[in-house]
Amino acid sequence: MNPINDKISDLHHRRSIRLKEYDYSQPGAYFITICTHQREHRFGEVVNGVMQLNEFGQIAQEEWMKTALIRGEIELGEFVIMPNHFTSADFTPTHEQFGKPVVGSIPTIVRAFKSAVSRRINLARCTPGKPVWQRNYWEHIIRDEKDLTNAQAYILNNPAQWENDELQFKGTT
């Protein structure tokens, strides 16, 4: 055993967000949340329960809307851009092969979105390569109509509930 190699291995070990028994090759609806790097308030502010996007928030919104135009297999549902995170529900990738980049899969869609937003924000603020997003994202498979309704309600009410939202606080996770 080499303690240095063990520490390096621990640093690169990432907990899988995948549901073990779910068939990711089937179409489905998903609820995702992507947080900014160190949960910095980067996309605007909530004023009287309404999200006011700044220049960077508008970039994130434009890039998400492009997602449906670029990838015809996706149906965008409700989404919200908050000061330090993005949440979306009800988009339906057609397939995924675990561990491989596949066009139309959740990881590929999220990676492309994060990359496009980061590139544009870093160009605007002259900070090439500076992190905009946290690594990874949170995902929940929407299992039925009630689950979808709950996800959509959460998204629509997110700005009004911002004062109570645990994601508003800066910090790393």
C-alpha cells in the first residue's frame, strides 16, 4: 500500500449519482439541479420573490433555450435560473449508455450546457478557464405524474421560496 497513491485515488473518487436499478437507455423525464462554483451568486438576484437575471443569468437562459433547438430529441419543461443554481424538469433524453458520452443523454446535455455557459461568461468577464459551475449535478428520475407536478411546482415557486432555500447559502459541497 502506498499512502500517496491512496490519497490521490480518494481525491479522484466520485460518488455515482446513478440509480442502480434504473434503465437509463429508456426515454424519461428528469429533474436536475446544477450549482455554480462555490455556490456564488452569479446569475442575478431575487427581488420580492421574483428572479431578476443579470447578464450572466441571461446567458444561462439563452443557452438552455438553445438546447431544445440543437437537440431535437429533448422536450424542455419548466426551468428556473436562480442566483447560484439552475433547475429544470421534464426533458426527455432518448437514451444513455452508462459511462459513455452519448448524444442526447443527460450527462452529454448537462456537459454541453455547462460548457457553453462557462465559455460565454468567461469571455464576457475576460477570465478564460475560471470555473463557473460545481462539478457534477443533482438528478432525480421523475417516476410518475405526481412526481412531475411536484418538480414543476418546486421550480415555479423557487424564487418566491428563495429566503428559505438551502441552496442560497454560499459554500462548497
